[in-house]
Amino acid sequence: MSNIKNIAVFTSGGDAPGMNAAIRAVVRAGLYYNLNVFGIGRGYDGMVHNDIFPMDAKSVANIIQRGGTILKTARSEEFRTIAGRKQAYDNLRARGIDALVAIGGDGTFTGAAKFIEEFDIPVIGLPGTIDNDLAGTDFTIGYDTAINTVIEAVDKIRDTAESHDRVFVVEVMGRDSGLIALRSGISVGAECVLIPEIKVDYEAMMARLDRTRKNKASRIIIVAEGDDAGGGFAVAERVKARFPHYDLRVSILGHIQRGGSPTCMDRVLASRLGVAAVEGLLNGRKGEMAGLIHGQVEFTPFSKAIKHISNINENLIRIVDILSI
């Protein structure tokens, strides 16, 4: 066991449902192991500006079911500078903080890796992002909630689409990753799913839409915001140009995918990884992300975790094609 006595937890980057559950797990696991636990408000920016405060069991009561993050999150230009990172480190040392738990995505872990390199402070990361695009974990905290939010919204869109014989283009989040679009697309029975990882075959898509119009009262096209067409409206324009007689609508789900009460899966995942992060620090780990692989907690170096997953499960693409008839 290490000599760590004081730890701090913070959230950084985009918020994700389940971050509060992760904060709760880190705080209570730290207290269980007789550590002093601090929270840092607004991520790295709060670290630079000394927004650091003690946390106890009561401070994380009744938050496991809440979306967002009670610690807030913000981008920090100052932390990108050596002077800013030195100020952040001085603020931590002034409070005797020995180690950090960073909850976020690739930007968060990139900053943590630089911080470790310069000041040798132990940091363990937790994968908090709805995109599920980090290597070293089967699922990220917030991903399950996000895709269920998409499913709930598209199910409602499908009701009105069917009532009016409409085609709906639904844009979901995923600037660099199509995993939200792909899984939610299968779950809602979408006729087409467009993702950044695969170049769109517009001829095949148009043929599919034309083929299915006779046996379907409504059709749904799921588009990841980072697809090569330029998003939902760009796709809709192409479809309308080919089929001007279609009654077509566009719905951009946007930031509703980030909010809401986390699912059971995200709460359990966040709880398991939060405890693992504290235990990892106590066992001398640093510069790693705690993740879940095949049901087991595993640690992956930040340098590997931040490499976006680019290999899409081809079988899922095949399933979209098969079930769209």
C-alpha cells in the first residue's frame, strides 16, 4: 500500500450521466480507506484557481440518480500552459493532496498525462464520456444512458412519423464516433445509419429508401453529427433532392443525450470504477484509466486509452442492412 493520505476528484470535458455516481464512489471509497477526500470544482480550471474543498459522505448523499456533475466542468486554457499547471500543482500541495482521480475523456487524460510527466503526481482516470470511444473499456460512463435517451426520443418520433407517412432524419451526437448512432439505430429499427467511420454509399441508401416505401409507413435515418455528409440537414437535402415527394423532417437531438438520470448500468459501472480508482492509487498505480473489459476491472495506460476506437463492429452494420427491409 502507498503512503497516500489525501486524494482529490474532479470532472472534466463534456458531462456524462453517471459522473455523479462516480464522484460518490470515489469519495466514499476514499473515506472507507481512511483517506481525506477533496473535490475540485470546474475541472482543471478549478485546480488552477484553487476551487478545492473537502468532501465527506454527506456531500455525496442523494446524487447517484442525478445527471450532470455536482463538481461542474469547464475548459481551461491556463492549464495548457506550464505556468498554469505549476499553479495547479502548488494549490494541490498546499492542501497536502497526494493523488487525483480524473473523470472525463481523452482531453482529460491527455492533461493528466502531462501533469504526471511534469510533477509526478499519481492520477487514475475514469472514462466519463457518452461517446464510448476510449480504448480500455467495453463501455464508458454515460454511454448506456445516452443511447437509451436516443431510443426514447426516436420511439416518440416514430409515432408521429407513422401517423403522417413521413421520413425522419435524426441527428445524434458523435463528432468522431458513430457508436451512439449505430447501437441506437439498431434499437429503433432505423432504415439507415450514417457514421463517421464508414463512407456513406448514397446510391445504396437511396435505393433502400425507395425499396422500403411500399411496406413501411415511416422511415428513420439516424445520422451521427460527424458523418461525412455534414450532419442531419445535409443528409435531408440529399434525400429531398432525390425524392422531392417525400414528406421529410429533421430532428437534432443535441444535448438532451448528455442529461437525465443515469441508467442502472451506468450507476453500477461508475460505482465499480470509482472504487477501483481509489484502490488503484493505494496500490501504487498512476497514469492509467480504470475500465471494464469482459466484466472485469482492468487498467489501461492513458497513452493507449486516448486512442479513439476506430474499428466498428462489422456485424452491427450487417444487422442494420438485414433488418431494414
